[in-house]
Amino acid sequence: MNLFLLIIPIYIILALVVIFLIILIRLKLKRNWPYLKKDSLLTEAEKKFYFVLTEIIGNDYLIFSKVRMADLLYLPKMSNSDFYHYQNKIQSKHVDFLICDKENIKPILAIELDDSSHQKMDRFLRDKLVDKIFESAKLFILHVKASSDYNKENLLSQIKLSI
């Protein structure tokens, strides 16, 4: 009988903890979150370039936009401290466009659309770091100056030379 009297309070405490957690979770889920959907995944300059890319190579390759470098590149086995050091270099970076073959979605060419912000020193240094990382990974990265009008033949020629 004494054992039974000891178990009942434990079950009551567990039940109260579970009820408290359920209430807490429901309150967090009912919160009004401040997120809003963007009108477009791409900026106007990126959309213009994307449509040109689609027109000149869309039948032969797959075109992805805003691909995170951490989803595109991987690190070989290394110590945890080295892993986190190198992973942090790419964690929050992306390339504007990625060209892949249609058969197995193998990355073939990364493309950075360089607007006027790429002339700033911090962007220049970021671009140099990204270029070195892609060189190490043996994936070519093509820098294209953003424009209101692209020479399609010239762009296609640059892409073919880079692939």
C-alpha cells in the first residue's frame, strides 16, 4: 500500500508536466509570426539574366538560382575544429546561378551576376574568397557583369568556354 501512495504523486507530477508542455507548445504555435512572402525569388536584374540564360541554354542544361554553397560543396573528413572553420566560410554564401547537366543534375558551372555592389571592397574580398573555394573544388565560376541588355552570343560563348 505504501508503494502505491508513492507512485500516485509521481504520476500526478508527470501529468502536470505533460499538460504544461502541451499548453506551452500550443501558445508558441498560435503566435502571429512576422514573415511575409516576397513577390519574387529573384531581383529584377537576376530575373532578366535568368530569362536570357534559359533562352540560350535552357534546352541543354538545368538552371538553378540562389544555390547555397553549403549545399553545393562538401568537406572531406577532418577534425571537428577544422570542419567548422571551413564550413563557416561557406555557410551563409550562395551563388546566383548554377548550371547542371540534365541527366544527373551534376554541377557544371556556377555563375555570379556582378552588379555595382561587387565594386565595394568587402564584396571584392568575398568574391576572391569564393573564387578560391570554387577553384579548390574544381568547379568553374563565371562572373558576368549585370546589364540591362545581354549579348546572347557573347554570353553563350563565355559559358561554353567555361564548361
